Amino acid sequence: MDQSEPLQDTAKEKRGLCGFFRRSGARLFSLPALHQEMPVDSLGTITQPITGTGRVLVIDDDKAIRTLAHFTLTSLGYQVMQAETAFEGVNLYREKFETGERFDAVILDLTLPGGMGGKEALKDLIEIDPTVNAIVSSGYATNATMSRDQDFGFRGVIAKPYEITELGKIVHDVINSSRINLVPDCQIHSVG
């Protein structure tokens, strides 16, 4: 195998990501000292993405989307795994769940090839883990599942193309809203 292949693959992925951002209309600002790109709002102000922690599974048939989500979420502090099909994603979720390595969030593409889409995959994930934190993702913003995501069992929604700050905020919010307060909200009285 040619040693330049990984570099060529990385370069192709970066070109694909840059093209993806251009097509989405997102404007990026490069900070060389940080070696990462930050979104810029219409006034030219840098918008800081929300960081977080947790394990995230991205299930999407589009390699550019998986790569973008992986790159973005990893840079925000998350551990990210990817699956290309719903079947592969459900099996990976089951495997990690059974070994005690539950995913804190799953980003599911609404339309996946092979017969099982995001809604169907979520049903399987709920059978494995009734507390799964699934985020529906699609480029079809007018789809009923996108507008009524909670009716279908999703805990969040993100439209493609992803914007860095929005992706970080949604993943952060979904994970944090699912965390259980283990200390009851009551006063403890001493007996004596």
C-alpha cells in the first residue's frame, strides 16, 4: 500500500468538508493558533461552540456527514463512533450497551439505505435501551419526523447541513437533559 494514500484520503475529506460548508452557506473563520475553524455570525463575531463530554454514535450513510460530525464533536470534547447503515449502528449500540459502554447520544439520519431508516432504527434502539438519547438528522426539514421529533421518540433534531455551533448545542442539550439528579431536592434533618 502506498504511504501517501492516508494523506490523500485526509486531503479529500478536508476538501469535501470545505465544499460541504460552502454549499451550506456557513462562513468559517480560521484561527491558526488554535488549528481549528470557528463559525462567524453575520456581524463578524466569532460564535464559540458549546463543549461537552460523552459518547456519541453517528449513523449516516454519507461519509462527508459522518466525517464532519466526528471532527466537530471530537474537537468539542466528545468520544465519537460512526456507522454507515442503521443495521450496523443498531448492532454497534447493542454491543457497547451490553459491555457497559452506553452511548450518551445517537445521531440518526432519517433516510438510510437498506430498508431501515432512522425511525425504524430508533424502535430497535429503544428495545435495547429504553433511555436512548436519539437525535434525528435530515436534509429534509419539512419532514413530519423533523417537526414532531418527540412524537417519534427522538430527544432532539438537527437539520443538514450541520452548523458547528448548532450541532454542539443540540448534542450538549440532549445529553445534559437526560442526566438524572441523584440527590433528591429535600432537606435532611438530623435526629437526636
